Amino acid sequence: MKFEWDEIKRAETLKLRRLDFADADLFFDGRPVVHIPSIRGGEERWKTVARIEGAFFTLVWTWRADVVRVISMRRAHEDEERAHHAHHGSEHEEP
């Protein structure tokens, strides 16, 4: 799977949130996730929620041809974490 992102936004996210878009592959490595559709400005986007190192994170992304275009990465909101628990339960293993 290929990934791309805006380097300026990546640097801002690293500075403000200490999260790196280069870790986006963790959301697609086989661990339990929830994909939530999110349309913005007519563009089909996805919010993918995953548990990584014991905490929940959300990756916002879209398809650009056959590449995952990362839009943002952040700690998951409570409703996103609840959606993950609803689909996978509160006890599950990370890869």
C-alpha cells in the first residue's frame, strides 16, 4: 500500500501532536480498526480508528488513484473510540 501527504501538514502534526504521517501504515497492518465514511466538500474521505500502543488514534484519509492520501492524524474522539469498542469489544489484541 502506498501513502502520500502534504509535508508541511506532516511537520505541523509532528510538532503539535507528536504524531507522524509516516506511521499511517499502522492503520492498515491487520489490527482491528473501524472505517467511518466522512464526506467533506464532495470528496469521499475516511476516518480509520485504531488502537496503537494502548491508545486510540484516528487517521483521516482519502483515495487518490491507488494511493492513500493522509489528511490528518490525531487522538480519537470519544465517539470514535466507542464505535471501535462497539465493533471489536473492549478487549482485543494489537498485532
